Amino acid sequence: MATDGQYPEYWEADVVLRDGGTGHLRPISPLDADAVQAFHVRQSQNSIYLRFFTYKAKLSAKELKRFTEVDHRDRVAFVITRGADIIGIGRYDRLDDPHEAEVAFNVSDHHQGRGVGSILLEHLAAAARENGIRRFSAEVLPENRKMITVFAEAGYEVERHFDDGVVMLSFDIDPTRRSQAVMEAREHRAEARSMKELLTPSSVAVIGASREWGTVGYALLEHLTDGGFTGRVYAVNPEAFELHGMISHASLAEVPEPVDLAVVAVPHDQVDAVVDDCARAGVKGLLVATAGYADDGDDGLARQRALVHKARAHGMRVVGPASLGLVNTDPAVRLNASMAPDLPRRGALSLFSQSAGLGVLLYASAHRRGLGVSSVISAGNRADVSGNDAMQFWEDDAGTRAVGLYFESIGNPRKFSRIARRLARTKPVIVAKSDVTGLQLPPGHAVRTTEAPPGALDSMLRQSGVMRVETTEQLMDIAQIVASQPLPQGTGVAVFSNSSALGKVVADGVASQGMTVARLETGLQLDTGQSVALPALAAAVGDALGEESVHAAVVTTLPARGLTAEAIAACLQECAERAGKPVVASFTGILDVRLQLDGLVSAPTLSRAHAQHPGQDAEQDGVDTVQGPLDAGAPAAPAGAGTAERETAAVLPLQRGLPCFPSPGAALAALGAVVRYAQWRARDHGEFLDPDGVDADEASRILAEIRTRVADIELTRLTPDECTALMGAYGIRLLPSARFSSADDAVVQAGRLGWPVALKTMDEHLRHRLDLGGVRLNIDDAESLRRNITRMEKVLAPFGSFGMEVQSMAPSGQACSIRAIEDPLLGPVLSFGLAGDSVNLLDDWAHAVPPLSTGDIADLVRAPRASRKLFGYQGLPPADVAAVEDLVARVALLKDHHPEIARLEFNPVLVASSGLTVLSAVIDVGNPQRRTDSARRAMRD
């Protein structure tokens, strides 16, 4: 919460505008008076009239003082700047009703239509909620349709009425599913557009171009021109007149036209001057190949942050530093602004990597397999452009059929989860990461690390529907299947081999991957000569693929006389195409298999698919597509969750060729991952629902009072009464308990609660241990309670002296545990397990990252291995799983809404055949972390 008069620096943010450009948003300050005046005098008479209901040639000194001197609590104002100029101002002033404020905007005439007003509204609403305001109102002239549209399209329920020639608007600003969906849709369009500007430039300038062979500047210029880039290329080097057959320009100012993309290959001590030149020239994006930033210690990190801040402030995105480059194989672009010597072959796989080294591995693996690509992004130090930005673009990119990403670190996993979940519903997403990703940072990576339980990050990836692997080779194993084969519609697999032993091994492997053997033929006769063997093979495989229970085929062979692997692969590919089902092959004993994906679809034809984002430029009206067999499981018009504002995107056809593997194990692992993905994509993921009886405002009020006694880095543990009140605001009832100071006091408290009662120690580790004497149950009278107090004191004496409490007895049931934390990297993390040895000794926890759909919640409850005990284990009656899911939904919503809850634990939760009882709650509250995915659009710091 902002302190009165103190400048809230954490409200500052770089933002992406609707057209893909960037700006800097910050709270206004008294030092902005001259800039506000300059902003005002640049405005047209009509804009001034619409804002002030009259014309003012200049603002008075009194008005400037009022507009720029705010307390950041009752009066808040934001400006969005580009360079030194203000391009938009938004403010609110609290009214007599402390929960309502009047809001107003003023957007520069030259920057209207860029989404400035909607961004200001989002940030003002977030600041207002932080300061206890729940409702905005505004007075707008009827002819100010642009401003009325900003409010109407924000996703809030806007009330309006006409009064004395003015339209009066009012609306609650608490986030809703609709307002969140609107924000995400706008964010998607803006970030996708910013990436489109980088990957489809009309003009590129290589700054630091060199005639010296072997230098980065020489290679980048050569690869751009030799790759056949369809735009204009300019070489910038003050010390050369001619480079690579073109005139060299001494500076960017000499280039005769605006430059879309500047490729920077100068020493790091010259980069700042280059960025200044690019800002003056109106460059849209920077590709910084130069290293020596975050990979060069604290000083380098400071230089990197300054570089990004300066670029964004002038409307530019940054790829890098230390980037390997950008590639776009679209025939209309042919961009090879990278260190790859040749433009890769055209394909439907798009790749993202961070460090240059891993980018090389990905590129080399794709090239070695003959796997074509659509676009490649090497983010280097990922100071600005990230995998999230790339996925926003690829979601609507007609040239992308599947996505592969290699993460060494992850900067905004909550946003990644949100975007990946949406993308994976229409296009396969493969993510390679090591087991230490998120725990350790490679050199040059300046992001947070996680403190979440082991497996939480992997759980988030599974929850998002991505296929997680550990190496580039595993990534490409899967990629070659999804790029060349339709998705399987079930788990049934037909296994073929010319070796009974090998076939049996493969069949066992099918089962280990969670698939089923629908047909097994291990007697293929392949030694009969090509004219006999191939028709027989085609007949056997084709017959199997025609069966309804067979959804894919795996063919693994030993070398056969007179029959080449190439001939077998071609035969199997024809079978797959006729059946519309995936086929993979493993040629055991052949050391070098380079068969799969042997060329694009034969004789492609081009068509125009006319589709356009609402409100976007007509330049997106036509999308070139290659006509061919489409995956029946891939809808042609991907639609993001909660939004209808999506481009109708055509999808490239399957790349022709058969996925071939040197070993059956690799083939089965890749196919198994694809089958699981297809199942995830086909399933019902449920809805994002809010349980009944939730009062988030009351919970915020309780937490605000508690936070007044929280130090900056310390945690405060809630009292039992505070826990009860907070949980009550979310419809969660805690079983009453009472501490006591003596045996007589215990009898009084037990009488108040009602007999029988349980007696518990207050020690955190012993209070649930019946076996160690920390709990005594079913005490039904005063005398028995006194005896049990004496016995417990004696039994626990070796462990120390602890307080005690009495608690109402709960119905018997299965004991479960629920934990939730606020992680620096992942944000809220929810964990569920069955109490006792399952979680304490075997670490049998399941994890999820809110927000959770009903499908996510069902998966979480069923994920622990011991969860079978909830469903009628060994003849016991099944537990009330619906009650457990309801409780999990409430805790997930609580943690999603209130990041100040640093830790929450319910242990135990007793789940009976009907209903459940929460016996104990431990809640710690601290200062809320700045989440990596907040309620306002902002680029990663």
C-alpha cells in the first residue's frame, strides 16, 4: 500500500502498447509540471475541450500544482512517456465516499488508438484497489466516444445515465473473469504485434557491420543478404565505404528510410550511443548480439538494465543482449538475422532458446534431422523479449504448427502458465528444462529463483499442457512427430517387427509409457525382396491402422537383405497418410538414420486466408498458407480462454516424412509424450468458478489490519480468532478449540465447546502425533480430562514443556493436509496430500499454481499416490471428494487474491463419507511480494 506522500516507485512499469511499441508508465511527480504543460499545449482544441469541458490555451500555475502534486493514496496520477514526452495522463480523486473515486484521462492526439487509455485505466484500478477504493465514476461528454469506449470495453459492468448534458459512468473495479479476459486479450494482441514487428521487418540495419571475415558483424550482414531477405538491408560502419557489395553508411542518420530492426554488433561500450541513435531514428526493435552485460557481473547487469530501460522508453523492444539472432523462413520475409550460415528449410516448427550455446544445439538438431522451421528466436540474456512474448506471436502465426522452447531459467512462470495453457489447446508446446531450472541461475540470467517444494515447477508445466523434456534431443524427438504426423486420438498402438524378441520388448515399452498394445505382429517377413516385402508390409500396417482400436503404429526392424531403410520409411509414410494416423519407425542396427521429414508437402499451393484482429492494420489481412492435409485435431481458429478476440489463423500442413529413431526407446518416449498431450488437449478442462459464500473484501480488511504489525521482512502468525475470521470470509469453517492455563480452565473451556473433546499439545510437531502422546481423543467428562492432562504432561516431559488446548471432537475420516505458500518465483503454490507418513516420510504431495479450474482441482486431489484411500480403499466407504475439491477451490482462490498470506497449512483435514472438518490452521502473513504476473499489464523488469 502506498504511504501518503511517498513516491511509490514499485508502481512504475514498462508497457507494450496496442501497436507493439513500448512506453514507460510511472506515477506523476511535481517535476513533471513543465512536461504536463508541454503535453497540454500540443493537444488540439477539441481534445482539450473533451477533457476539461472548455478550452484552455495553457494550464495555470495553480492547475499544474494540483495536477502534479498528489498523495498517491486519495489522489493518484500516472503518466505514460515516450522518451522525455508525456503521451498520456490518467488520474483518480477519492470522493466523499471513501470507497469511490472519480477517474479521468487525457491521451496525446498523436498517440490515440494505441491503447494508452486502457493501460492507464488498468494501472489506476490496481492502485485504487490497493488503497481501499472499490468503485470508479467519470463524467464524459457524449461526443467523447473514444473515452466512453475505453470504459465500456474494459470488461467491467458499467452503469451510465445522462445528466445535464454529460454522460455519468460508474463501475466496480474489482477484477472479474471478464475484465481479466479483456486484459489478457489486449496483452496478447500487443505483445504478438511487437514480436511481429521484430520477425517481419521491412528494413534491417546492421550496425557494426564489418568486412573482416570471422567477425560477428561480417557474419550477420552476410547471412542476411545471402539468405535472400526480401526487405532492404543497410550496413552501418563509419570506417568503411563499401561492405558486402553495398554502400556503407557512417551512421544510422544517413540511412535514407526508417529502419524497423537494428542489428547491433558493436563493443558493449559503444552500445549506449547506438541505442541513442536508434531512438532518434525511430527504430522499432533492437537485436543486440553484443555480450558483456548480465554475464559480466553486477556492473554488467546494471548496464543491461539501463539498456533495456532506455530502449523501452523510446518504444523499442530488445532481443538479447548476447543473442544468436532471429530467423523467419516465411517466403515473403526470408529473414536470417542470425549466426546460422544458411536460412533453414521452411517448416512449421518454431523454436525459442536463451543462451547462444543452446540455440546452436537446437538449430543443429533440427538441421541434422531435416526438420524445417518457421521461426527461431534466440533471446540471449533475455533482458526483454522472452519465451512468453514468442508464444503470444506463435499462437496466431499461420506458419507455426508446433513450438519448442529451451529454458535455462524462467522469469514469469505464472504468465507462462497462462499463455502456454491457451497455446497448447491448439498447438503442441514442448519445453526443455533441467531439474535445476528455477533453483539455480546460469551466468547472465537475472531473475528470481524458487523456494517452492520440489516438483512444483514441473507440476505447473503439466497443468499448462506442455510436454516437458530435459534435453534438446528429446525436444526434437517429439517435434519431429508433431510436425509430420497427425495427433493420435487414443492410446491404442499397433507394434510391428521382424524380430519376435524385439517386438516383445517394444510392446512392454508401450505399456510403460501409459499406452496399450492394440495389435502385435512380430513376424514381418522382410527378407523376401522389395517387390514382395513392401506390399506385404503396407497391407499389414494399413490393415492395422484401419482398426478402430488402433490409434498409432510403431514399426521397429532389424536390417533385412535387399530392403533399404529408405524404402521402408517411404512405405510407412504412405500408410500413415492414407490412414490419417501417426506412424513412427525405429531401424535398429542402422547407425545413422536421416530419413524423416524428407522435404515439405509435395507441390504446395498458396492461398489467401483473409482474417484480421479487430482494430488492427489491414496489413494483416492476408496470410499465405500452404494447402495440404491438416491435423484433424487442430482447430483452424485458435481461441484463447475467455476471449473471442482471436485471429482466424490457417495452419501449415504436416511436413512430409516419417519420424525415424535409432532406438525403440526414444521412439516410444516421444510417442508416449504426444499421446498424453493429445489426451490433455481432448479432455474437458472444466471452468474457473468462484465458490459461493466468499467475501474477498472482508478478507482484505482483516489482512490490512494484521499487516499494520508486520515488519518489512518478518512474518506475523495469526491468532486462532484471526484464523477463524479470515477463513470464515472464504466460507471455510475451523473446528473450535480453546487454549487453557490450568486443569480447571480446561474443564470450563471443554464445557463451553461441548463434550466429548480432544486434548492436544501446542507443539507444532507433536500436536498431530497420537503415537507420541501429543493427542488424546474422546474425553467425555471433567475427571477424565484432568487425568489426561496429567498423563500428557508426563509423556511429553522428555520433549519439553508446551501449552495445551481442548477441541471439539470431529467425525472420523481420512486425514489430509493442504499447504499454500507465496513463492518468489511461482507466486501462489498449493500442495495437497494425505496426512501422516505419506507426506512426512514419502513426500507424496501434489502441487498446483492458482488460478485453478475445476479440472485442475480434480487432478490435484487425485495426483498423490495415496489418494486411492479417498475412493473406497480396501472396502472402506469412499470419502466426500466433492467436499475436498470445494475446500481446495476456496484455498486456491484465497491465495490467488491475497499474496500477503505467506504460508497457510491445514493439518489435519478429516474427510468423512459426508463432509469434512478442518481441525487446525496455521497462517503466516507478511508484506506481499511483487508477483511475477500481476493484475496490471507490465513488462518484466
